[in-house]
Amino acid sequence: KALLAYLFVIGATLLLYLMNLLAILFISLFGHPISDAFAFAAAPFMLRIAIGCLPILVIHHILSWRFANMVLPLAVGVFGTLGVMQLGGAKYWVYWPWSYAMMASNGPNAAMQNRAMAIAAALALALYAVSTLLLARRNVRC
């Protein structure tokens, strides 16, 4: 499930990139210059965002596996997203997994961007390993 969800994230990111390209081409039909529109290298940013959102994906999978009600994962997602507005640019961003994608793509320097990606990847792997172990111990009734 987690791999499929991550593939959905990558697919949605690629679809967003494709839609942006189509929008730029559509604007060119009206005579607007598009020479600078393709100068932005979006691929590295998309990769950083995909890595930065891994902990969020794992957290939501843990909540979905543990609780049958979908309200809790949605509420945690909304709460986490609202927290990014307060903690995203502060020095406490390290403690808020929802800010990793933003810091990985828009951090003030390359060292901070790399730090955000490393923290996101390590936290996602750790959370996934712990959740897999806990899920394996759980008694499942059919």
C-alpha cells in the first residue's frame, strides 16, 4: 500500500508538471512569449518534494492501518498543514514533518535543503519499519 501511495504521489507530481507545460503552450497560442517559461528547472524541485513528503505519507498510512475511521487521518492532515504556516519558516521546522517538503524545495540554502531531504528520508524509513513491525504483531480477524 505504501509503495502504491508513493507512486500516486510521483504520478500526481508528473501530471502537475505536464499540466503546467500544457498551460504554457496554451498561453503561447495567444502570442505571449514563452522563451523564459521553460528556463525553470522543475525536475529537481519535484524530486525534493517527493522525498520531503515521505514522512507524511507514512504517518497517514500508520493512522489508516491503526484506525478504521478516516476522520482521524484527515484531521491530522489538516492540523499538520495548518502547522506549516506557523512553523514552516521558523527554526523549529525540523520537528514538524509537514514542513520537510517545503524546506527541501524552498530552503534558504542548499545545505538546509539537503538536510530536510535527509531527515525526511530517515524519518520515513524509521516510521515505516516501526509500523511494519507493529502491524506484523497485530491479530487480524477475517
